[in-house]
Amino acid sequence: MMCFGTLSRYGEKQGLEVIILSGDRDTFQLATDKVTIRIPHTKGGKTETDEYNRERIIETYGLEPKQLIDVKGLQGDSSDNIPGVPGVGEKTALALIQKFGSIESLYEKVDKGEAELKGKQKEKIENNKDLAFLSKTLGTINLEVPIEDTLENFKVEEWDKPKVLALFKELNFNRYIDRFSLRGEEVAKEEPKDLFQMVDPSQEEVIKLIEEQKQMIFSVHTSEDPQPEKTIKEKITGLTVFNEKTQETVYVAIKKEEDLQDFKAIFEEESIKKISINLTKMYILLKQVQIDFKGIDYDIAIASYILNPSNNKLEIESLMEQYLNINLQEVMGEEPKQQQMNLFDTVQVETVESNQREREKHAFYAYGIAKIREITLKQLGEIGALELFYKIDMPTVEVLSNMQWNGMYVDEEELNQFGKELTEKLETITQVIYEMAGEEFNINSTKQLGEILFEKMKLPVIKKTKSGYSTDVDVLEKLKREDPIIEQILDYRQLMKLNSTYVEGLKQYINPKTKRIHSFFHQTITATGRISSTEPNLQNIPTRFELGKRVRKVFQPEEGKLYIDADYSQIELRVLAHISEDEHMIQAFQEGQDIHKQAASKVFKTPMEEVTKEQRSEAKAVNFGIVYGISDFGLGEQLRNFSKKGETVYHRIFRTICRN
């Protein structure tokens, strides 16, 4: 938008007729006798445009184009996160600027008592001066972006389609690849057979190669391992190693555990760098055969994640397409169908053809890992992230792998007892709901529940969907005061979730051999950099209510050991204080104050010692919301969960932030 403004003035100074095509009416402020804004709209299934120049703006709004910035300052714009003055809409804002000419003139009159405003309008204007001026600043298009170029260089040129295609693939813009007909525009590349050579040296030669190079770039082959004494039902069946010096891939078959033990010294040697993808899985598989995986050096998925945290396609084949423009399915063709022994034994037989294909696929994987490492290593250096990668992210791989391997012991007897209690409570509360409703029905059915609440009991309808009445949590919360049955339904749902997610849900993840839950801990899932947990999510065990706390009691340490609960003290906010150099936050940390109480004290103009628990919670929501990029709507919704006056609280906090 800033470039729109600067270029429009640039073109005007060159004596050109400037036309801006945009669906954003904020561009109206740029209109002059030489600059025309075209706003597209659909009419009768066709796209047409309305033209606005200075004359049309004056005719439509009764204001000069520049004055529309002042209108925006008063009315705000939620789509652009411009707050405006709460309670002032477009009509009021237009009328005020038509009368006073500008926000500056309006507040000059207000300060002198000459504005002739009345009632609530006067109160809103007087109490939100800071927001009005801030909003005007936010709504003003910058006309002075430093552009050192000639008009000739702004001419539209033909795309470099292969480069655009490569970029779209990297960003996963698959829909736009088809929209702009870019398929088939790949950069000419070497034939796959020319990328590397597959060779078959002896196992001793492979070990010698790894020891000489002091690194192991590899892809691991695995298959199901149904042995009952095994903790992990998967085993290593082969390794493909890439030789950077000769551009060759070498394959080693692991037919029995002894074959893997031949590589024990390699895997346990810290000085030999291990380079691959999903090294956590490798750590676990080796741990199962009493091999300690050392020298964990480079995981291409983690490197790619640091370069683009929003990239959720971090499997080897996706990364090869993103970085190397190699589509393995296209290169290798359709996968052959697997044969089966007979109708009663569905174990798949590995044919010569399928075995060869597997070897070729992993040869490509090993090659891809080597080349992607080259590219990502360079890119990490360019953004100054190598220290982060090598000193924080890669050491974390071993930590999280150990956590998964060790798991957490679960007292199944305690879990079963808790499940029994929940079942009894559910039976009791179900009967209470039936009595209140006057009939039996399926409480878990949205349709049946909606009919009971809104047709039979005549409760006010809050929201309807295509399939009928909405009975989600937000709706039920708003109906709490209408009938006591709502409280019972909410309690029922809470008990059902506890039972299904945290009793029956946890049981299926208890390893029969270790009696522990071995949850996966991921470094590359969240865009914010937080660790995530799956199968099951152990980071989401409830604690806010008594029954939820019972779930945590089923996780117990080994006899003679203790669980230690440790946490950084407000680490995110300390980082925020450092980056923002906010003197109030820095002072609070230096003096050992409660940062959330300190924020609440300033927002609510209350002494620290008088800040309530609710006020602290509201301030905490704002503090962490800012750190993690919460929207104004999201913050308002969150605050409304804390206070019935959430919207008022939200605006008060927002004003305080703006002033500071």
C-alpha cells in the first residue's frame, strides 16, 4: 500500500495519468486530479469498476480525499486492526470531519470547550483522544517510500516462469501453479540417473568410508517388527549412505540384529557427524538394540523448519521437491503392487522388483539429504541462524528422543478407578438431565439436544446452523441463566471429555511392555517454536478443576524417585522486555515484581497490593497475547471469558498499550 502511494505521486510528478486498481477504499486518500482509483465490483456475474478521482470523492463524501484519513481515524477499521474511537461509526465520523475539517481541529475545539458535542458522543471523543490520533497515523498511506529508480524499470516484463514455478513449489502455492499454467515450466535438470551412482561395496568398506570422512549422510530403511518382547514395533532393515566425494550411494542390508551391531561403534562415536532426517526416530530404533546414538549433527527437517516455521511439509519427498525440484513419484513411476501369500496370511512378500525399488528410493533420499543440507546450511548462515541451529535445536533432538524413550509410567489401577468414578457420575448426571427435560434422549446428539432446549423447553435461540440449532459451548454459556439444565449439560460434557480423552484415550497409549506412555515430542510443528506433543498430547492434561487434577495423579515416578517441576520465570516476557526496551517491564523484572500484576496495576490504575486475581488473569492474557500475535478479536473474546465487562476491559487495556 505504501508503494501504491509513493508510486502514484511519482507518476503524477512525471506528468502521467495514474490509475490505481484496488479493492481497498483506503486508496481514496490518494485521489487527485491526476490520480484515479478504480474499485472493482461484481454486477450480473461480471466484474465492473467504479472510478474515483478528486472530484468524485468530494461529490460522494463532501470532503477532500486527504480528509478521509481523519474519518478513518475516528471510525477505525477492524480489518486493518485500526481501533478508532469506540462507538463512532462512519456516519458520525463523516459528520464530525465535515464540520471540523480534521482530527486536530476537532480536538483543538474540544480542549477549548468549543466543540459543541453532547452526551455519550462528547464522552467518547474526549476519552479516546490517543486512539484517534494513533488511528489516523495507522490509516495514513506513506507517500515517501525511498524508491531510487527510473520509471522504465517499473514496466511489466514477462515472468521467468521456471523461477516462478520453483518459488511457488517452495512456498506450496500449488493452486497458483495451475491457475497460471506453470506446469511443464521446470528448469532443465540432469537426468536422475546422472545425479549419483549406486554401488555395492562390502560392509567393511562402508564402515571404513564413514570413518575416513568423519560423517555419515544416510537414509534408514525400516519395517514392522511384531516381536512381543520389543518395545517399539519397528526395526531397521537397511541403510543407504551417501559419499559426497564420489557422489555415490552405498546400500547396506540389515538382515539381523548382528548386522546392525557391526555399526555400533560408528553410531556411538561422537566425532562422526550423523546427517539425515527424523533423527529422533533413529535414536529410538537404535536405543531398542542397546546402541547409544551419538554425534547427532544435522537434521534437514529441523533446518528447513527454522528457515520457514510455517512449512508443514517436512517429509523427505516434499523437501526434495521444494529444494531440488525432484518429484520422486514422477522420476520413479508408479509403485508396483505387492503380492500376498494367501487369503489367510496377509504378510506382504518382498519381491526382487519391490526390493530394488526400495533401494532406489532410499538412494534418492540419501542424495536428497546431502544436497538439501548444502542448501539449508548456506541459507541458515545467511540469516544468522547457525548458532541457533547447532547450539539449541540439534542438542534438543537428543533430549526429546530420550523423553520419548523413557516415557511416563501410568498407574493403570488408578486410571481404571478414576474411569469408574467418572462413569458413575455420568450415570447420575444423565438421570438428572432426563428429569429436567421430562424425557430421555441422546445428550450427545446436537439435533436431539437442540430440539429439547429450543422446541420443547422454549429457550431463546442464540445461533442456528444449516443442520439446525447450535448447542456449542459458547451458546450454552450464554444460556446458563435461562434454565438450570444448561449447567448440568456443561458438567456432563466435561465428564464425557475427561472419560473419553483422559481415561479411555490414555489407555490405548500405555505400552504393554514398559507400562509407560511414550509420547512423541515434536520440534517442527508449531509456527511459534514451541514443542508439541502427540500420541497422546501430554502437554494438555487439565489442572484447572479438581477432577482434571485427578488425571495427573495417574502419572507416577519410579519408586525412590521424584518428579521435579521447573520452569523459566516469564522467559517470553523477559525476551519481549529486552527487544522492546520497555522501561516499565524492565523495571518490574529488575525489582522482582510480578509482571502480570504490574501490568494490571497500570491498566486498572490500582495499587499492586490491591490487584485481584481476575485482573491479573486479564493482564496476563494481554501480555502473552502480544507475544504470540493474538488478534484484537481473539483478545477481546479471551477477555470476555474472564469478565462480563470484557469489551470494556479490552478497550482500556488497548488504550494503555497505545499510550505506552
